[in-house]
Amino acid sequence: MNPAAAPAERLPLPGPLPNALQLTADGKLRHLLTVEGLSRELLTEILDNAESFANMNEKAVKKVPLLRGKTVVNLFFEASTRTRTTFELAAKRLSADVLNINVSTSAAVKGESLLDTLRNLEAMNVDMFVVRHQQSGAAHFMARHVEPGISVLNAGDGRHAHPTQALLDMFTIRRFKGDFTRLKVAIVGDILHSRVARSQIHALNILQTGEVRVVAPRSLLPAHVADLGVHVFHNLEQGLRDVDVVIMLRLQRERMEHAHLPSEHEYFQLFGLTRRRLHLATPGCLVMHPGPANRGVEIDSAVADGAQSVILQQVTFGIAVRMAVMSMVMGVRSA
Amino acid sequence: MNPAAAPAERLPLPGPLPNALQLTADGKLRHLLTVEGLSRELLTEILDNAESFANMNEKAVKKVPLLRGKTVVNLFFEASTRTRTTFELAAKRLSADVLNINVSTSAAVKGESLLDTLRNLEAMNVDMFVVRHQQSGAAHFMARHVEPGISVLNAGDGRHAHPTQALLDMFTIRRFKGDFTRLKVAIVGDILHSRVARSQIHALNILQTGEVRVVAPRSLLPAHVADLGVHVFHNLEQGLRDVDVVIMLRLQRERMEHAHLPSEHEYFQLFGLTRRRLHLATPGCLVMHPGPANRGVEIDSAVADGAQSVILQQVTFGIAVRMAVMSMVMGVRSA
Amino acid sequence: MNPAAAPAERLPLPGPLPNALQLTADGKLRHLLTVEGLSRELLTEILDNAESFANMNEKAVKKVPLLRGKTVVNLFFEASTRTRTTFELAAKRLSADVLNINVSTSAAVKGESLLDTLRNLEAMNVDMFVVRHQQSGAAHFMARHVEPGISVLNAGDGRHAHPTQALLDMFTIRRFKGDFTRLKVAIVGDILHSRVARSQIHALNILQTGEVRVVAPRSLLPAHVADLGVHVFHNLEQGLRDVDVVIMLRLQRERMEHAHLPSEHEYFQLFGLTRRRLHLATPGCLVMHPGPANRGVEIDSAVADGAQSVILQQVTFGIAVRMAVMSMVMGVRSA
């Protein structure tokens, strides 16, 4: 498959039971494809495991031999230095050998299909694929086809899911706010195109968050969004009132014209998070963003860098969460 | 030397005694430049060493400290993620430090010559070069100029040689078929431009294969090909009759026009390996391909993915063979 | 910040006391930003530490666990495979985990600022940044903003400084010539645009070199160059007379037109180092060059490859010097 030429949604999305794929028969994590359908217990287990890695990452020697002699392949069909870096660091701190493969510049040039790429790499006795792909369902497709013993981690597939991002967000919320059942959380921005938002909504609901809100102009909301178990707001001031956590999404500039948004400036006037608006939330409301933030578009710099922002802590915890997931799918646990 | 601007065959090919270069005075492997001229004993020793690495690569911990503290440089003047990846993995599983250098994007831009690149890297106390170059003789050139103690592995030079590919093919044949002397092996396709085919023919002859055939249209055969000790066929059905192994070569699409091939479709009609044609060979005939295969051009998907195909096993064994060669040139053996 | 679009000198240069930034309160090296202002004792300590690493790099096992569990980020806003490779090797031989980030192909595309890039990477609990940037002051900017415990090494910033290059040059001179106070050293070529030359001049003066000369056409000299404590020559023959060391600089071809240089040929006639001219220096005069040399432009091949050239030794010692600096800023010393 040549990704450049492929239609955007060619790979079939998985059926209604993704967990038949991502869990072993006895309910352990084998792949991480989507947060959807995972149990509250498993999500909590991942977050608990991540705690020990978060502590380790503060130490002078940030390295454990849990994945020594394992081979992790970062298979990126879509460039993302930031996400690739976090997985690469997580794998190296677990002592795995890491291969970075950017497919847009390699096999795809020779017309190799995704399945051929998969088969060839798995023939090299690799243990784990971290895959990022512009097509929804790419990670599921790989998980359905890999041999036993190999795990697939979804690092973002089309508009579908970005489960480790959602997990690190949950870790961050739990660290600062504790019990989810008493929280109001608002997700603000381009819900329509965001795999991050989809994964966050599932995770927040699984963890029984008190109230989950989405705040966006109608043109940036998917149809039937309320079916996901969220309260929908089209006005930021109303959506922010009394929330304990606000998660701002990155506005993909190239998608603005399709959403009939006249300008970044106008978007900021309507949906940009400012200090003044943040006062509508609870006093200790957390400000989160998956990064990189468009300062002055979806968020004011004073808020992004302000006392309530935990944007950088999200990055920090992202390494720990990925280490937890990697060690769990490989069947090893931190001491 | 700017590789882009250099004439295709500027580097002089080695004289008649390459082994004076690639063997030590007492007959041990120092560089691996070409299969040509190696003894049956040495080839067998490489294959025997690779057996233990093939077993290790099936284990949970795929890592041995044989090359700990050694530095391996993957010096690629021609992009090949697939080949580079196998050498990188082999080196990492031997615990070497690995540097990947893609010269088309680095020093060559500043007009540095191959010799300058070599001298600079060897000044960094590196231990091994894995070199891929579009010019025949590039690896020999480097081997002639490196300091004592540094080894050069040829990962493909122009149309000349690709010895580790041939060795992994021999390993695969031996694993599945045992004794070479009773085998008939056919190599099918673009023999003229293929460094893989040249290396395979030498290896098969050294291992005293019963019969080696090449099957190709006249326009894709080198002059005097029969001098290499092969039987020549211009008809695939005839060439396949009673063979035990068929090795399909990748058709380089960009070279088709020079070979007066009207279309891929027509090539497939004449030289594509189909199930029907495969029945002309012996019942257990192995199907091999160095990859990546052009499905529907030189090989039908049903055959490439069929029960007789060992294409993916070739990839698997490729890591083991490269680990064997790397440890042998460094003077260390697996336990 | 988009580096491509940014004005060349946007980042403010540091004030008169860079050492308040690069040294700890008790005078130990915390960052390495510039040679300027360092004490003779500290420079000597770096060179002494590098001696043990230079010896280690000659051994069969070139690896020590000094930086095990540390994360080193090579953050290159300007491509330089050669420099990046030396830092990568140095870090790997100290057993650090290494991330290579080429910013021109990553975050900058999404409009991320240098400070955002810094904050994100430091949130990943990295320990050291090796930074190369086209803007003078970039490394200082980072050092001013990183958290305690993280070190910044300047791998070249605009026209400002390239301290590890200067240190490896000092190491090379000391190895071959011993006492600096009795030496005459000439730096020849494009002083105006050279961060290397600036750093060399500071280092040579700190080490109390007998005489430091710069030799260049007026158009390639900065204003007030004599204020740096050097003797200025516009004639190569005069400048070479009786020197013990000559350091040739690379002529940046793209800058020639601004310097009103009619051609490379003419430059070589006036300022190229030839065997005949080298005879004007002392008999054992060292020939140095930071590489890659333009043969036939600033230096004749016979001289670059001649008996007095130590150009490749500079490369060798560069690894050792970088290992010394890396281990010192991390507070660890070689045994």
C-alpha cells in the first residue's frame, strides 16, 4: 500500500468486540489498540503500574532491564517526532532494542503493502510494534495479523484512537485530582477530527467521571456525539462553568476551512482559553493539552504557562504510562 | 565524491584475488566483500555459526554480549531501510553500538569523498563498516583502505555482489533441503542487473550444488553468463522442470525499458511464477525471493504466500547469518 | 519558531558573565556554552580527563557505564552528520541513552518555539542537551531556561562558538606539542564567519599560548579582531613564518560572494596551504583543520594527507574530549 495514494479510510474498522483482539483469554492486555471496551480494573492497573515508572524517571539512573533482549519497532506511517520520541525513550529505559522506521521514506516507496511490511518485520523476531498511521483501523489490522507473542500498540490511527495519550491524561488527572467520580471534565475544540478526544471520552466514562463535556462549534462535532455519553456545549463560557479539568485540543489549521472557520483570530475569540474564562471553572481547575499548543489560537500563552497548567506534567507522565503499557503487554511487571 | 554526480562504475573492480583482501593470512574471515573465491569450508563455517544465532533469535532474550563496546557503522550511500534494519538488529543483538549514516543526506552534500568519509569514521575508532553503495567495488575500495582491526561488510555494491543475501539464501536452502550436491536450483528474472544473482551463483557453485540454472529473457542476461557455471534457459516452463529450489528475482521496474520489456503484464505472462508453473518443479520445491516481491509481476501472490514459500524464513535467517558474519570478522564466536 | 524564517541573530547574546551560567557556585562545569571566560585550570582539567577516554577508545571494549540510565538529546536545528555522530558516539560509549532530534524535520514544522521544544523534552526527564543552532546564543538561551540538573552543551551556535571543537584542538596541540606558552599558532581563513575560530582564539589565550595569529583577507576578518589578543596578517607567507601550529578553516563557498572573492582558484593562490608554504613554518609544524576540508581551496591534498597533518587525530580526540565534557557536567569522573 502506498499511503500517499491510499484513500483515507480504506482499512476496515474493527467489529464490536475489539477486546477479543486486545486482551488475552484470561483478560490480560496483549495489544493496546483502543481504550474503548477496557474495564475500569484494567485501566486502573495500567495507571497503578505507571506510578512506579513515574517515580523511577525522577531518579539518577532511569533504566530497568524489564525488556532487555526485546525488540521494539516504532513503525510510523505519519511523521510525529514528539510521539515517536516518547515511545523510543520508554522502550530504551526498559532496556529494549529500538528500531525507528519511517515508512513514508522507505518500503512504501517500493510499493510494499502494510501486510508485507508487517510480515517482514515480524520475521525478524521483533516483539512489539508501536504503529502510527493516517488510516483508522491500521493498528487493529496489524493486531489481527501478527503472530502470537508480538504486541501492537496504537500510537494514533486516523481519526480513530490514540489510547496512550488518553491514558496519560487519566494518569495526570488522577495524580492531581484523585477520584474521578466527583469530577467535571470539559474537552474543548476540534472533537470531529480528534482521535485524542475519542479516546479521552471513552477513558473518562470507563473511569466513571462525574460529568464529561464536549465544547465545540457545531462544525467541529461529529454527528450523534451525545451518544458517547457526554454533555454538549457550543458556548465555551457555559461549558467551562464549574469544571475541575479542561482539556484543550489542538486546532489543525489545515482543517479550518472545511469547518467554515473564518480565521484563527475569530476562533480564539469564541473558543480560546483565556485567564478570564478559566475563572468560570473551579478555582483549582487543571488545564491540559496534548500538545503542541497553538498559542493564541486555542489557548492563551498566559494560561498554557500558568499555575493551573499541567501540560508539561502530561509529557512527563506519558513516558511512565508508555513504560507501563509496554511492560504489561510483554508480560512483565515493574518490581 | 558526490555519489549523485559520479559515473556509475567509477571505482575500479578488484583484481583476481579478492581473498587476499577478505581473508587473514591464516584463512579467517576479515571482511566480507564477495562470496566469490571463498572456500566451501568457510561458507559452511558461517552457516554453522548462524545456526546458533537462529536458535537464539527464537528466545525471549535475544541478546548476547559478543560485540559489547564495539562500534558498527551502517554506511548507506543508497537508501534501503530493509537491509539496513537487518544489519542494525544483528549488531544490536550482539550488543554493539550502532551508528546509522545515510550519506546521501550528509557529508556528500559538502563534497566529501568516499575516502574522506572512511578516514573520518575510522578516526572515531569504529570497528566495522556495513556499506551499501551504488558503485560496484565500493566495499573493496574501503577494505583496501581501512586500518588493521576494522572490518568491512558489503551490503550491496552496484551490480557486483550482495554476499550476506546469498549466504542467508544458502542457509535457508540447507535448513530445508540439506545436502546441496543433490539439488537443482533455478534463479529466475533479471540476472543482468542483479548483484544478488551473482552472489547466489557463486555460493551455489562453491557448495557444489547439483545443478544451477538461470532463467531469463536474453535482454536480462549478462554476456557469457554460461561461463559462470550455470545452465541457461529462456523459457520458464523448461527452466522449472524438476528443480528443488526456485529463486525469483525482483524486477527493477525502472530497468524494464532498457531491457525492451513491453509491460509488467507481459513479463508476468512469460516469466511470472504461478501455481500452475510451480507444479513443473519437484513437489517440495522451495520458493524464494530476496524481497520485496512485486506481486503480479515476477510472482503470483498465491505462490509468494503459499505453502512452499520460504520468503519470510529468508528474512528470519538473514538476521542470524549477519550476526554470524559480524561475530566472525570481529574474531569472536558464539558459545 | 520556524528556523528557516527566523532572522539570523534574533536570540540575544549573553551578557558579560557567561560563567555565571555555565559554572556551578563552586566553579564546576555545569553547561559548556563557550570557552570564553573559562579558567586555565578548568580547561586543563577537561583536557586531563579526556586523556583517559582517549586511551579507552583504543581498547577492544570502548564502553564505560558512567552515564548509564542518563538520557542525552542531540537537538540539531542545523544538519551536521559529522558533529552529531561524534556526540552520539561519545554518549553511547558512556552508556547513555541517546535521542537524535533533527528539528528542521519535526516540531518546527508545527510552529513550535525553541522554548516549547526545550520544555517538552525536559519534561521527559532528559539529562543533557547537545544543541546545534544557526542562531548565535541559542545554547545560552537554553541554558538560562533549563531546569536544575539538566546540562546544555553547545555544538555550534551561529557565528558565536563551538567550544568542543576548540577543546579538541587544544587537546591535539597539547598531545603533540606540550607547553602552550612556547608556541606560535596561526589560524588561517574565514575568521569572520567562523564560530570555530572564535572559540579557538579564546582557548589559546586562556592556555597562555606564546603567540596567536590570524591570517585572512580583510573581507574575511571581523572588525576589531586585534582586540581579541591576536596578531593579524593579510599575507599567508608572512603569517606562517616560524609558527608551530597552523589551523586552516573551511571556506564556506556560499559566503565567498559576500566576501568579494572572485573564485576558489584565486583564493587558493593567495591563502591555500601548500607544501612550499608550509616550509615557512617550523619543521615540525602541525597542520590542523576542523573538517571537512575543501581540498584545492584552502588546503592542498598533499598537505592535508601529509606527515605533518593531524586532521584525523583531531577527529579521534574529539570523541574523548566530548566524553570528558559529558561526564564532567553530569558530575561523574572517569576512574
